[in-house]
Amino acid sequence: MPSEETKERIFKAVELGRTVIHYGWIPFIIYIGYSRSNPQPSLIKLISPLA
Amino acid sequence: MAAYPPSLSTVEPAIASPAPSSSASKSSNVFHRIASWRYSLGLPNPGSVENLQKEVKSTLLTNFFFDGGRADLSKSLSVNPIFQVTHSFALGSQTAAPSYNFGAVFANNSVFLQGSVDHEGNVNGRLNQGWSANNVTKAQCQLSSQVGHSMLQAEHDYQGQDYSVNVKAINPSPVDATGIYMASYMQSFTKNLALGVELLHQRPAPDMTETAASYLAKYTGTDKNWIATAQLQPAGMLQATYWQKLSEKVEVAADLQVIAAPGRRDAIATLGTKYDLRMSTFRAQLDSTGKVSALLEQRFAPSFAFLVSGEIDHFKNAAKVGVGVMIESPSMTPEEMNSMMQMSMPPTPPQ
């Protein structure tokens, strides 16, 4: 059984990971897609629904 | 090249020379004979437990119905690897609040990444990593700024020659191992019949555990144009489905859900049909709660589709109507798109 301190640390790490995924997941996919696409699209087409 | 012959020479004697202990060789011999006998039966893979009712779900209207107004603007930015962004707007639904949703998909032959975020900042994410053709690890999450609405699910799928295995963990906690854990196994017994079992282990608190098993059966017609499934869940729940492909363009499906718990007896039957025409898809459905519904998906051009849906609840005397448009705007000109398509087939991401 982990000690209270370890538990606290794991809990904080999980919270941090959750926050990172929450704000980083969509930018991560866009970055991966943008950098690997063939041919590379223009940025405005990526974001705007009308362009 | 230089490393290849030496590695071969180290492997070969291990196979050719008799194993040191005779009991080990005997048991491995038995194992090989069973494996080759099993292989000679030529049983098909039964499909994963998750996809048990895939055909029925894609034929019935339940998962496609919407009401109010809807617009989906999707942009395909790359064909190989697949890269798409989608803007979805929904308005005027009787059941859901108006919403805006942005989605992004990236996929190649081994990775599938999907994410969507709505106007309230809730993020849905999905990641499939295919290690080989029949080994896929999946992760799914729902992240919300509200406390207690987040969900994380990790699973691994293995499709054997005549069986499928899946293990899944929902919200596992590394501190006290609370969460929901699921394991399922499905095995083909004849060319048509497959049976399976799914174990659900719930651990909402460290000192509270609950395990339940549900049983599955799937019977596929010999020429694969009809499928019947049954799923018996704990607490007296039974779901039976039947799906048949009547012709190239017409599919029908029936679904029966029975709850026979002490103190609660209920059943719902649903009957649906799907027509896949050249430029449109039409689904119609009738269920035993008195609902009649239909959905027409009409493509006017390859990149423009128009959707109309309607539902009448005859017992409650209520109706719902929905209209929607789906616009796909390619980032390339049609000529560029065609040449790209000829150059490289779109990848098939792990599902």
C-alpha cells in the first residue's frame, strides 16, 4: 500500500496529465496532421469553416 | 544483410536438435498437433464482441436520428495519410441544446487519432494504435472542466485465427485500483456459430467489488447474408438481433430487448430497413413503443448531402423533424484529388 505522500503525488500527476490532454489533444492532432499531410495545406484552410 | 545469415544459423539448430527434456518436447508436440488440428478446421474469426451487433446498428435508424437543424462542414486536407477537420453546428433540437463542435481526424495504416471539442470546452479523444493486422490498442477519453464528468478508457483487442480477445479498463486508478474492468472472449465453434463470454468487474471503492458475466452467441448464415445474435446479461436482460441482406441495396434488421428482472418486466422490439441507392440512403424504422421514423440522406453532388429525418410517436402523440446539410470541401481541385487517389490508395486505419 503506497504511503499518503505517494498517493498525493500520483493524484497530482494524474490531474496534470488530464489537464495536458484536455488542452493539448486537438492541437496535437492538428500539428501531426499538418506536418504529415501530403501536400501540406495552408493554415487558414485548417481553421476557418469557410475558406 | 550481414546480420541475417548468422541469426538464421542460431535459430536452426534450436528447432532441429531434440529438446533436452523429453516431457517438454512431448507437451510442445501435443500443443503443435492441437494447433494444426485447430488450423485444419478452418474456422473463421468471429469478429470482436464490440462489433457483435455492428450490422444491426448500421441498419437501424436509432444511431443516426437527429432533430432540429444540423450542418456538418468537413474538409479533407490530405488523402494519404487521412487528415480531416470538421465543423458541426446543431440548432433547435427538442432534446439537446444548440451546439458547435470542432473535430479533427488523422489516420494512416497503423495509427488513428481523433479529437473533438465543443463550445463548452469538453474534449473527446480517441487513439487506436495497430501493432499488427490483428493487434490493436485503443484509448478513449472524455474530458470536461466539470468535476466527475471525465472518463478514460484503455483497451486491447486481439483477433486470433478463430477467436477474439478484448480487455478493457475504464477509469482505472493507479492508487487503489478502483474502476471498471472488462474482459471478453469470443470463439468460433463451427463455420456459422460463435459463442462468447464477457466479464465485468466493477470496483467503485477499494472495499467494494462486483463481478458479473454476460453470455453472447452469434450465428452467421453460410453465405454471410444473414446474422442472428443473442446477448444474455445479468439481472435478466436479453437482447436478440437479426440482420439480413435482402439484396445489394436492401438490408433489414430486427432487435428485441427483454428485461425480466423481479419487479420489472419490459420488452422493446424494433424493426428497421435500409436502402442504399446510387445517390441516397434511406432508413425507416418502426418500434413497439409506437414510434415510426425515417431518415433520408440524399447526395446532390459528391461533396454535398442533404438530410431529412422525421419521427412520429403515436402513443404520446408527439413528432420530431430534422433537416441537415453535409458539405465536404476538398482542399485540392478535383483534378489534383483524382491524381492523388490514383497515386495512392487511402490507408485503412486500425479500427
